[in-house]
Amino acid sequence: MAQGDETGADGLLPDAVHYAVKPGTALLRLETTRVRQGILDGAWWPRSRAVGAELPALISALTEHLGPITRVGLDASAWKELPTRLVVDDRVIHIDAFPIGDDTVLITRGDQDHFTLLVVPPRARPDAARAAMARAVRADNVSDAEQILIDTAATDDR
């Protein structure tokens, strides 16, 4: 999530934000309320399914906003070469393989504080990705990740 991003009247990030992002920066949105009532706590739009290329930026961004991240849970079938751990910013991050689907990533902060992020497919159209990310961070969101991607047509356009 780039600093200083403004949200438009429709709750979406402006188009320009996706073109101005530097390589190695995570495209991330987090719910900004202290009460976590929705199913999802945020959304992440990686540029590829290469864990080694994508996770370090996500972990760095999450650490900046949430504090130290200890574990990441991903669906092994959705990611290329899923390691058991990564070192990010001199910290060991354990990677767990779960059959959770390619549309979700589980984040653990500390010992037991868990966050669930929607994973927007890397090849999703920008307008659909922005809509999916905006919907995922709504405090009143009761849709699961798969339904959000279906509803916003943020599918993997291959």
C-alpha cells in the first residue's frame, strides 16, 4: 500500500496508483477499523505466483503496519516452489502449505493473531482487482474470497 494513496468516492484506489508502483512494492489494502468483523482483513495483489519474488514485499509492508509477522499460510498448488521458510528483513518467516485455495493467504503475527487476506490473481484486470480489493477491506464484508473474485470478475485472465 503506497503511502499517501487517496480513495475515490467509489471507495476504489485511483487508476494511476497501479502504474506508479515501483517494482518490489506490495499492492496491499488492509481493513482500517480496530474491530475485525468481516471475513477478510485485507487484500493483496501479487504480480506473479513466484513466492520468492512476491512474499518479501508483502511481509515488509505487513510488518510496517501490523508488527512482526511469524508465519504465512498459502495453498501449495497455487504457488511456484513453495519453501518452508523465507528470510525477510533479517527475520525468519515460516511458510505453511494449506489447502485453502489460491484466493487466500493466512498471516500470523506473534504467536496466535491471525489475519486473512484475499489474493487477487496476478493477471486480473486492474479495474476488477481494484474492486475486489475495495470490497475485501469493507468492515461489513461477509463474502468469502472466492465469492468476491467471482462478483467482481477478478479472475485470472490467462
